[in-house]
Amino acid sequence: QQPNVVRRLRQSRSLWLAFVLSIAGVAVWAYAAATAPKPMPAGPQGGSAAAGLVAGFASGPDSSVGAAPAPVEPRLVDRIAPALVRLGPSFMAGFFLAWAVRKSIKMIVLAAGAAALLFVVLRQVHLAEVDWSTVESHVSEGLEWTKAHADEWSGTVKSYIPSGGAAAIGMFFGARFR
């Protein structure tokens, strides 16, 4: 069973696409860093000191010696690279999170069903008497605790997943993965 799941995960086109997006993002980011234009100083003199002046001292209000470099507007490649790097891992995190939750819910439902069946059988053969009011109070306490901690857990997960849209799409695909 386990190798079959691993094989199907390896054959998942959506996971491969997310992986390729991540690698492409890293490559584009490296390209952007390698081809980034050098900031040029502001002004017509290009940063050279005027004749006869010490660098850093200005001879008048229009002198650009020692001026801060002009801001460089980010290129498209500089803005796309971080987004590409975030999309792939966010999708994969959402995919595996939803897949794990789905598997966990299945196991919890099976365990609860088995426990309920055991209680019914034990009650029918008069081996055990179940106080359902106590069970109900314990279950309600457990649900309240779960609700209280689910918000904390949700906030923690959201803070570590940078792209919510990609994570949501990944969760959709992960919940459907069998």
C-alpha cells in the first residue's frame, strides 16, 4: 500500500508543476540578481568631483557631488521571481496538509465507529454499562478544546504559508488525492 501512494505522488502532475515552478522561481531570482543594474548617482556630473573641490563638499545648491543614488525602479523579473518561489512550496504545503487531514479524518471516523460498535456489543451482552451523559460531557469538552486550539493552529499554518491562493488550490488537489 505505501509504495503505491509514493508512486502516485511521484506521478502527480500538479505536484511536479509546483516543483518546476519553484525551481523556475529560483532560476529567475538568480538571473535577476546576476543582471541587476548598478545604481547610478543622480545628477549630470555622474558622481565625479568638480574640478578643484574635495569630494563631498558642494560649491553650490545645484551640485550633485555626494548626492544619494537615484532609486532604481524594480524590473518585472525582480517582482516575479519571489512570487514564483512562493507558489510552488505553498501549493505543496497545502496539498500535503489537506491529504494528511483527509487521512486523519478517515482514521478518526473508523476509530470512533469501532469504539461505538464495541460499546453497543458490550452493552448487549451485559458486560459493560456506558454512562452516556459522562461520555457526552467528555466529548463536548474535547470539542471545545479543539475549537480553541484550532484557531491558534490555523494562524500558525497561515503564517508559514506565504501564498494563500496557491495553498488553497493545493488543499483542493490534496483533498481529492486518493
